Amino acid sequence: MTEQGAGRPKRGAGRSLWQKIVDVSLTDVTTLVKGIDEDSIEALEQVLLEADFGVDVTMELVDELERAAQRGKVKSESDLREFLAGRIRAVFDEAGGAENLQPAISFEPAAGPRVVLLLGVNGTGKTTPAAKLVNLAVTRGQSVVLAATDTFRSGAQEQLRVWSDRLGAAFVGGQAGADPAAVAFDAASSAVSRGVDVLIVDTAGRLHTQRGLMEELRKIDRVVGRIIPGAPHERLLVVDATAGQNVIHQAREFGEALPLTGIVLSKFDSSARGGTAVAIARDFHVPVIWLGIGEQAEDLEPFDADVYVEKLLG
């Protein structure tokens, strides 16, 4: 390792998470050998909290790092990086992500159409992930019905209709102000009669504190399950990667309304704070399945813990 600070960019905006961690944890080449001082510990906690790791994950990581350094297991910058990478991967492993990822990624055939229900608050950009999932299925040669159950927001149905036409999916919507569950019923019935492979149901954005609208989600869920046994096969919560700790509150409230199978982390390309996925996995044991990395239909990538850690600590 080089002399302290040699070759490192100056502190300031635009610095990566890893650069900030190195700054506060390795202020001197011998810091980790002697043991991390209290000021560095507090600064490291602040860096992780600002990166949206959440209080619980932050405290655990820092405590484990302190113990590892005291035992002489972390003595260099490479040791520190390996330690953090290993602990972050362990969080995702403990969330049970590996076995939960495969169904959503592959859209494996089920007894009838495979149903994906998209949930989320206003402003998370659910429409784009819906289009991206349609594109993914279509490019794999699967037939798709896209259902727009948001019958209240101006332009919501038309936006999804345009995406359906562009991507080659069938579209089911409803009249303005119609019962969203009735639209879901029509969409599920259409998917069965057409014999399609995948039904993607987009729901209206809602605040996680709106109890009436949360009950509406449960109704949509029940209706789809009556038409297609076992559906929805996936209940994906779309969250905004730039929303910080609000994401944790959203995951908690939506998870209480319906059992979630995965998270879609949208706007990941525009967020410099990457700890959200770690906090969700640790607190709720719900895997992050998709990352939204742009506005185009192709800008959706399966979540990979190793790739995520490389980006986070790159």
C-alpha cells in the first residue's frame, strides 16, 4: 500500500463510496494495524449511513470491522475491501436471494400464465419497469398481456398502451375511474383465453400509508388468484434507489399488505448511494431481483450480488 493519501483524489463531491471509506478508515498506513481509532469509526458510520445502508447494517458492519481489525485480520486496504465485500455478500445470501431469483428471471412456464404483480408508491417509475419486463419476456419468445389497473391517473393507461404496441404485447385497460380489480379480472381472463405465457399487472402508485388503497391491492391480488390458481407468482415492489431510507418504510408497509417476492430497484443508474439494496435484504429477507439502469426498454438487468459489490466498492 502507498504512503497515506498518495495518489488518492481529494475529498469532495463525486467521490465513490469506496474512496470515502478508505479516507476515513485508512487515514494512516498503520491505522488498521494499531486498531481503528474512535474518530475514524464515527466517520465510517457516517459514510455508510449517507450511502443508505441503514442504522442496523451500518452498526453491524462497523462492529465486525472493529473486531476483525483487533484480531489482526484487517491490516491493509485490500483486507478492508475484502472484508466489506464478504460481509455485504453474506447479507444477500442470508436474504435467500439465489433460490428466489430464478423464477422471475426465467419466467419459467407455470400451469397457465405466469403472473407478475407490480407494486409501489407514487413517483417510483413503475411504468418503465413494467415495459422492461414486457420487453424481457418478448425477447425470449414469450407472449405477454400487460394490464394497466391505474384507472385514475391521467395518462397512465395510454403510456402503457404505447409501450404494449411498441413491444408487441396485448394490452388490457379500463375506463377512467373503473374498479382496478375489475380490470385485473378482465386481464387475467384474457391471459387465460389467449393462452399467453406471462401476465404483467401494473397497479396505481400509492402512499404506503393509504390503508384504503392498500386494501385495493389485496383485492387485485385475490381476483387474479381466483382466475389463475397460484397467482400472482411474483409480487415485485418497485422502489426508487434515490429515495434513501424511505425505501425501508415502503418495503415494510407493502410487505404487511402482501407477501413480497422481490424488489425492483429503479433509477439505480442515477443514485450515488448504493446501500439501499443491502438494507432491504438485511431487514426484510426480500431479494433485490432487478436493477433499473436507464429509461430504455432494454435498461433492466438482473441483480447480481457480485456485480453489485464490485460497483459499490469499485
